[in-house]
Amino acid sequence: MIDSHCHLVNEDYDIEDVINRAKEVGVNYLIVGGSEREDNKLNMDLINRYENIYACVGFHPSMASDVTEKDFDDLEEYLKNNKVIAIGEIGLDYYYGKDDVEEQKNLFIRQLEIAKKYNLPVVIHTRDAFLDTYNTLKKYDLSGVIHCFSGSLEVARQYMDLGYYLGIGGVVTFKNSNLKDVVKEIGLDRVVLETDSPYLSPVRGKKNEPANVKLVCDYLAELLNINSEKVANITTNNVKKYSI
């Protein structure tokens, strides 16, 4: 299995323990997501130290007013490392309001252009911004993942029609989540597993970590009435189709 999106830097993790616990349950590869300049830099250190960790680099929409030309130069420099497999997480987030919408859009487009230039997939963060996200992605012939997908069946199909995969994590196990019904309808052809560690843990009251991909995998197996090995194989192959 692959944890296709986790955050391990700037967190109180013992990286060696995290990797070992993940391997014990069959989560053999981790992809760390970038969100701001320090994350990106530290993620590069991780992928150089650990053979089974890969990285995305990029700037989260919350950074819209803070990214400099030097940051973009650094971003392109990081792309020279073949273990950087995507631009992300990037996108639009209107949850806290729309005061910086234009700055967010400009940052989003700038990074989509970089992904196009280097023929890389993208990892998309979108919250309360479906239409603007979708309409922007429609203009680019790119592949990638809608990170932490939590939308409706209709929204899922629209992203899938653009060629994107859906990142499914611990939220699907939550009691009131509508993701159960979505996954039942779409199956696993466009699904990848992720944790978004340290957030959104399927274990109530505990910090999330990559080993919990196994819990999500087992949950989907029960939901779809198939064995966990099949879920693991399909979702792992899906990640490989666009990245590793």
C-alpha cells in the first residue's frame, strides 16, 4: 500500500517509528505533501534520507499572499530530484472567506503552468471552491489527485471525467460521511488511499499516521464486499499510474 498524501515534517513524529509501523501493516511507500516553503525544504531532506519516501512540492492556497519569486525558483530547483513526483498541494480554499481570491487563483495558475512545463501531475486542495477549481483545471491537460476528496457523487464524476483520481482517507470511516455512498457508486478505478497525517485520523482522539492507510483499506474492502488485498492492489496501481 501507499500513503499517497501525508505531512510528516513540523510534527512531533519519530520518523523511524512512523515508517516502521507503516511497514508492519504493509504501507511500504509514503508521499509527503508540500504546502509552504519550509515544508518543501524539509520534505526534500526526507526523500534524500529515506528510500521509501517520495514528495510533492508546492504552495497551499493559504500562502497566496506570501509566495515570492525566490520561492518559485526554489520550487523548480526541487523538481530536479526524481523523487519529487508531483506539484502539490495546490488549489483554492474559500472556507475562511474570499478576501484573497485573486491571489489564490494567480498562485494556483502559476503552479499549474509549472506542472505543465515539467509534465508533472498535480495534487489539488479545494475547499468550498468547487466551481473555480473545476473550471481552472478544465483549461489544463493535467493528471493528478483531488486530495482529501469529500464531495458529492456528481462532483466526483466531474473530476474523474477530467482524468483525476480521488484521494480517500479516514473521513470515509466517519459516521456521518457521505463518502461511503460515493465510493459504492464509483468503485476503486479512480481511488487512491491517503491519510493526510497528522489530520483526519480514523482512530478517534489519536494523531493520524501513515499506518492508518491499512484501516482505510480494510474499511473500503468491507464497504465494497471485496478482500483487502484487492483494494490495496488497485489503489496502489492507481498511484503508480500518475506518479511513482
